[in-house]
Amino acid sequence: MQEIKIHKWILEVDVEKTYEQYKSAKWDLCDCTDCLNYYKAMNNPSEEQEELFKKLGIIPSKCVHLSEYGPFEEGLHLYNGCYHIVGKIKEGEPVDTSSWNEENTADINGFSFVFSNDLDFVPGSFPRPVIQMDFTVSIPWVIEDPYGQ
């Protein structure tokens, strides 16, 4: 386990085990156009976002739980979801999505996130212990299929 400080949290993370799960696991990813758009957009995160994902061992285009809330300002689409990480929160309060506020969330170029011990949609093969990173992000529509199809 490796100790990583992110925002107000210190995490103990097994980066290699996390990465192996994202790389090799045969997860049941959704194939609706909303999710396909997210997966494709997250193949090219910002440099700072990519650094976060790499630091945690996450492949950002593999997200097992997503919700999309439609287009809003300037053609962006609001998503929320979660990623899982092999590890635990060593210091800092876990935050559930119902108690988000500006003071307890971190933000990297519009990717707002918290770390939680509440676990949803963890793939069955995922090693324990598990931390969940809940997030919201606004991204453009990047796939050829039209929105709403």
C-alpha cells in the first residue's frame, strides 16, 4: 500500500492492484449512448485529471456506475458516478454524496469528487479493502451518435 495525499484526505492505496482490476476485469459496462459518450470523453482527460487517475490506478474510461443528466450550458452534459480503488482512507472524513459541499469536495478542472466508504456497484472480483470515489463532471458530447438515441 502506498500513502497518497489528495485534497483533505490521506489514502492508503494499492495502485498496482487497482490498475490490474481496471485493466483486466471483464466488467459489465453499460452500452447506452450516454455512457459510451462518457467512456470516449474520458479517454482524453485533462493532464491534471489524468495525473489523479494514474496516481490512484484508475483507467478513467472504465466506470461501472454512471448517470447522465442531459445537456445544459454550452452543450455540456452533467454526469455523476463512482470509481473504486483498492485501499482505505487513513486520514480525512469520508463524504457521502448527500453531504457534498464546497469545503469537503475536491475539484480538478471541473471533475469534482469525494472519497467515501459507502460502496455501490463494486465489481464482485474487486479486492478488499475498497474506497469509493464519487464524482460529478460536465463534458461535451464527443461520439457520433446523436444525444438521446
